[in-house]
Amino acid sequence: MMSFKLSVPAVLTLLASLSVVSAQQCNSTSLCSASAPCCSEFGFCGSGSFCLGGCNPLASNSLTSCMPEPVCQNANHTFTDFSRILSNATYFDGNATKYDWVVNQGTILNSTAGELAMTLTQDNGGTRLSSTRYVHYGTITARLKTGRWAGVVTAFITMSDIKDEIDWEFPGKQTTQGQSNYFWQGVIPQQTAGATHGNLTDTFSNYHDYTIDWQQDTLTWLIDGQQVRQLKRSDVTGSDGVSRYPSTPSRIELSIWPAGINTSAQGTIEWAGGLIDWSDPDYQSAGHFYAFVESVSVVCADAQSNPANAQSYVYGKNASAFSPAVAVTNETTVNGAAGLRALAASGGAWTAITAGAALALAAVLL
């Protein structure tokens, strides 16, 4: 194990390229240590980029370990060029005024028609984009064309840092229907969480508008402006008084991913329509599978009145797994404070993991 000390100026200089990474796994009952305070979306502790999008405050060293989340802004995102997309999320510093989207993995292409193409190959594991800004209630519409191949899933979802999730998913060859779903802190609250909505014109050949209308007390899924499903908060409030309704600030995510591979659970493979055929003529011709996104619109509906110059959402001191409290603040979202917080918490010492631990961690993440 190797460790060394850096001065505060040196830390600030290196923040853009250095993250402390630990092999420690984290969850709400096993919090990160002060030396690697942030619990990433993959459930490992670290600092730097670990403290940005996907950082789980309820599994981190403290509620202030994760950076504040960039606040929602009304927008209509189009993709005639990629100047507002950061192609490698590792280099994102939390400044949502610079970029609207980051590529978490995979490859995006720009068509001559100004569409964004997400690609899937045998090597890249699929493509996922995340919005840099969060939505804390609002109406989000993605205009997209899906894949059409067994084992390949196209998705448009919202995902919070504590795994509240709202989904539109399009598995396999099913090009006349879409599936809606939702999760509360990573758990399906009831057996009827998933639903299928059919009678669509071919979703591979035709654009459709898929909408998540997420309000404080009602969640509505729409296709081409027509309501196909609605959930009320009261529907998922139990006798214990706990509402298992998605209620925490969430990033918008767009993806194409390989569900039909040997390492997936059998139920996942079956849901996606079977194993992927990498010899499919479409794949052989293009060199990848793909899904197109034409636009994403966002209309914010924050639960609270935003203070002047509001910049961020933060989890409050009384946050708990059952009743997370969220506040709108003027705190900065730009990384740098995260490094200083980690430095102060660790007494000025940064700790690196051994090469063996790094390889083990990489094997889990990949």
C-alpha cells in the first residue's frame, strides 16, 4: 500500500486528473471511509470523479461527501453537433454550464440528418449518455428510434443518485411496443411495476415521442402525447407510512446495451429476446448496432421555489433511506470542493490502491 501527502495547492492542480480510488464496496449500511469518501454509482468508494454524477450520498462518508447536483433548467436538446456533449465523463468537473451531456461509456455518431446515434459493438459494451443537470420533478420527452435486434435493449430513463428510477425500455425485436417501469431506491415497489404498451408503428423505422411526466404526486407515461399509464404516489404508500415513489433528483439517461450476452441472467436474456447474433446483416454492414435520438426536451417542475441564482440540489441533514430530504441551494456543483472535503477528512493524506486491488476493481466494473 502506497500513500503520500500533497499540499492544498498541489491537490487543486491535480484534481482534474486524479481520483482516490478504494477497493471498498459501499452501501447504506457500509459507508465509505474519510480517505475515499464518495460512493460511486457502481458501489465503490473514491474521490474526485466518484463525487460527481451517480455519487450516492446515503452510502458515502457523509451527506456532504458528494458534490451538489446541478439544478434543473428548461431546455430543448438537439444533436446537430456534439459541442454540448463531453465524450468522456471522466473529465467532467461538475460544471453543467459547459456541457449538457456526458458519455459514460461507448461511442456516439452524428448522422447527416442531425441525429445522435448510440452504438453497440462486441467490444464497447453499449453506449450510455447522462444529462449533466438533474430533474427534480418535471416533464421529459425523448424523440428516438429504437434498435430491432434480439438481445439489444434501447432505453430512455431517469436515474437518481440513490437509485430512484423511471423507465422507457425497448427490448429486442419488439418494434411495435414499449415498456414502462419504475424503481424506488433500486427496488421494484410492487409486482405490477412493469407494463407493456403496444400498437406502435415500427419503432426502428419511425420516430416516436416518449414522455415521462413526473410530478410530486403523479407519474405519467405518454407516447406521442397520449397517456398510456399513470401512477399515483398514494398507490405506493404503505401502511408503514413510507411512500415508495420516485422522489429524488435524477439524471436523464439514454442508452443502448447488450442484455443478450452469456454473462447476463437467464431471465434478462429471455426478456431481451435471446442472445445477440453478432453475425446479423445489420451489424455486419454498419459495424455496430444502433439507436437514434433526435431530441430531448425538459420542462422543470421543482417541488420548491428556487432561490435566486439557484445552482444545485443537496440532500439534507435529516435524510434517511426512507425519507430523503432534498433542498435547492446556491452551492457550487463544480468539483474542487470535493477534493478539499476529502483532503480535510483524511487529514491531508491521499491513498492509492495497490495494482492488484485496481485490477480486481476494474474486473468488477467491466
